[in-house]
Amino acid sequence: METEGLAFHETLDLHEILNLKTVALLKSKLIQGVIFDQDLRTLLEKNVQMSILDIKELQRLYPYTKTEKIGEHA
């Protein structure tokens, strides 16, 4: 059985979630430089590591995304 891939709205959702995760990752990395509380810094580092794993997992879905409508040819 062949996998059809993600629907167009799922492809859009994937892009939106990936963008959100990427921005959150960058924000956590930047904030780490100005935080003096070690407990908060530890939480931010954990958030960074989890975000990296999430982004890698989302990127594995890219081969299943649709980029052109059915019947359209490049």
C-alpha cells in the first residue's frame, strides 16, 4: 500500500508548527545569555534540547508534504 502523504492543510499545519518551534528555540537560546538564575537557565536548556528533538521529528515528515495541487504539473 502506497502512502499518499499529508493533505494540503496538514502540510500548512506542519510548516506553522515548525516555524513556532524554531522561534521558541531561538528565543530560549537568546534568553539563556541574560538569565542569572541557575534553575531557570537549566529549564531553558531542557527546553532547547526538547525543541531540537521536536524539530528533527517534524522535519522527518517533509517527504510526505504536498506542494502542488493534484493535476498540476511543473
